[in-house]
Amino acid sequence: MAIPKLLWLLLALQIIHSSSAIDLHPTDVFILAGQSNMAGRGGVDKRKWNGFILPECRPNPSILRLNAQFKWELARDPLHADIDVGKTCGVGPGMAFANGIKANESRIGVVGLVPCAVGGTKISKWAQGTRLYNQLVSRANESVRYGGRIRAILWYQGESDTVWRKDAEAYKGKMEGLIGSLRRDLNIPNIPVIQVALASGEGRYTELVRRGQLAIKLPNVEFVDAKGLSLKADKLHLATTSEVHLGLKLADAFITSFGHMLSN
């Protein structure tokens, strides 16, 4: 007997909203790291997320997320709900990025997103040996235990380093040191890093941090600029549409700058 279309729809929705781990592993892994604008605050108001999902962020059976228990599951927003704990997470750039590369790069297989971002963290909190650094390395290593390759680290952080001039002036050197440490500890000397140049900051030295970000000239390090994207009323966090736009910009940057590495 044929299954009614409505029942098919209900079954599909059940799959999309299921949080149980699945027996599938990614071929192409991307690390999402930084602070709140990477973790995602799109659609969050008064500590509540409105649950609104734009088409660019819809779940895809070929896009997975490594959860806090180191299990792969179907990826969906909020990607960082069990990672950036103690805060309310909403839409970030991750899902739009993943859907963007799936739609525009045929060599991409099953995508694995590894959320690592934590809101309100200065770059010093990510230095080699810190809890956040060790957590990132541990999650990154776990993500390829059963095969697959880490294709890039997507980094959006720095708002907390705009409060004090000394932190803003030190940002470039600390970011360069972080990239070097991650490449050594992950044993991927040429791993691409795409950093987001700040759109906002907690203090008055946002432009100083931005200059440090844009001055980094290490091999296989690119940036996309968030400046000009719409902010929420707090003037700090990206609006939902801006998070989506940023994710698509990150996808384009990866394909344009590092797509040739997919054949390696």
C-alpha cells in the first residue's frame, strides 16, 4: 500500500529533527572556532532563539556535526548548542557554509562540521595548552578517526580583544602563533585557515584588531570581511541574514583559494 505524501513528510521531518548519533562519517571536515559570532547568535533575543531557519541553513543528509559526546549526527542549527554552553546559541555561519560548498564544489563529499567556538573568549584563552585549545585539538583529531580529512579551520574571533589597546596590538602575533601551534599539533602543516575580519567589537579598538587580522600573511591563510554586514540591536552580534551571508562568503573563499587542494 502506498504511503501518503503527508506521512513521507512527517518521516522526513522526524529525521531532520532527530538528535541521535548516526553511523556515517564525513569525508571533508571543517573546524568552526572562535567566539560568539561563530557560535551563532542569529535569531536570539532575550536569551531565546526564535527557531527560524533560512533556506541556506536547512539540514542536508550529507552534512554532519560532531556533537559534544564526539558522535556524528545530522547537522542543524544551532550547531554550538552543546559546545557554547551557558549561552543561547542560534544561527551561525556554519550551515550556510556547508550548504554553499556542497552546492558549488562537486568534489566535496559528506561534510563534517566540528563546532568549537565559545562566546566571550579573548585570543589568549585559545593559546596552546589552554582548555579551549586542547578541546579544539581533541575534537579535530576525533573528527578524522575513521577517515576523512580536515580541509580548513574557519576562525571568527577578536571582539573581546578590542577592549584594551595592549590586547588589540598583540592580536596579530597571537593569531600567528595560534595558527602555527595548530598546524604542528594537528600535524597538517599546510592546513588552510580562513579568518573573519571583525564587523564589531566589545571595545573601541576594533579597527586595531582588524588591521592585525588583515596584516597576517602566512601561507594558506585567507580572510573574509564581515565589515558592513548587518548587526543586531546590541551592535555586537550579526543578524541572522548576515550570518548566512557570511557563511556563503566563507564557502566562496574556500572554493576559490583552496579548492585545488581537494584533489590532494
